[in-house]
Amino acid sequence: MSVAPPVLTIQGLPIHLLPDYAQALRERLSGGLGTHVVTLNAEMVMQAGSNPALKTLIQGAELVVPDGVGVTLYLRLRRCGTYHAPGIDLVSQVLAHLQAETVFFLGGAPGVAARAVQYWQHRNPHLSIVGVQHGYFTPEEEGEILAQLQHLQPRLILVALGVPRQEFWIQRHRHLCPQSVWVGVGGSFDIWAGVKVRAPLWMRRLYLEWAFRLYQEPWRWRRMLALPRFAVQVLVPALWGGGG
């Protein structure tokens, strides 16, 4: 991207406002522009409020996209229009048509990343996947993974280690592949591998994917407490003309 995209801040964190996030990602891939992509949701915003290191990391990311419903609603309340780019959809749009650029899958439980790779090889036979590694690696195995990444220089590196571990992992090691696009993809491998089911399309269109996820994983209720806190601290002030 030759021109820096417009940026709106939320609790001191940037959100890049783009008409087509997938196209922007493709341009960075083809141009060899080293990029850390952060898919920002309400939970991450609240974590950054109490974690200065995470806040600094997000502030330094080259591309921060509005992932969750909370961030999307904030943008609408700030009269910025509708911007919504769930990480799994964004990466799927890129992988579906990728041919020349190489991809590395890293993370998930043993066997999950490999099944996610099979899913994508079936959907896009031209996809060039040069590496796959689960996320339960030892310190010794991590060294081997890093050496492999440095040798292969994959253009797109998908990291599924959970938030915020995956963001910090990318921050520590992205210098090994300076022209790569690194994306923290959370639980996307589980969906692609068929381990978990994504919310029906009608729920996604109504921004209720979080409710479906809570139904599937009730143990997440403590983490979901970030949503009402986000509403009180961010959405209500924005509704009355504040925020930022």
C-alpha cells in the first residue's frame, strides 16, 4: 500500500480503515512488505488496557483490522461506516486465491494444523504450503521451527497460539522473515480442521458469533466478561460522543 490508510483509535489502539482488507493483505504479500496483522476484538482491547506490552505491540502493528462485533459497533457509533473483518474470513479470502506466495501453518493441537492444511489443499490445489507445525512444541523444537522459518522464508505465516501468546510470539520472531506477512489466527485452524463448528451464517450476520462460541465453550464465560466491560468503558462513551 503506497498510501497509509486512515486510522481511528480505540482506547489508544489503532484501527486501520480500509474498503477491502483482503486486497490490502494481497498487496502486502505480493510486494514483500513485512507486516504484523492484528485482528482486534473487544477482549483484546480490554487486555491491552491492563497489559502495556500488548498495547505497545498493537500500536506498532502495520495492519490492525476490526475483528469483533464490539469494535465494529464502536466504528459505527463514531460514524466511520461499517468495517468488519473477522480474522478467519480475511485469511480465508486470501488463501482461496493464493498461488505464487508460500504459506506456513503454525499452532493448534497436534494434528489440527495438518488437517487444516488438508482442508485448504482441497479448496485451493494451487496453494503452496511449505510447512506445518502444531503449537505444543518444546523449547528445543521451537529452535528447529525458527530455523526452518528462517530457511524457508514463507511469504504468509499463520500463527494459531491463542491471544495474546500468538501476538507476542510473532513480535519476538518476525525479524527472521522480514518480508513475510504474519497473522495471529486464534482458533481458525480448529474450524478448518473440523474440530469445532462455526456459528451459522445468520448468527454471523447479526454479530452473534460470540454467543454461539460461548454456547460451544461455556468455560469461556470468564473471558466473555470483557464484553460488558467493553460496552461500559468504550461503547457508552462513544454513544454520547466520546471515545477514542
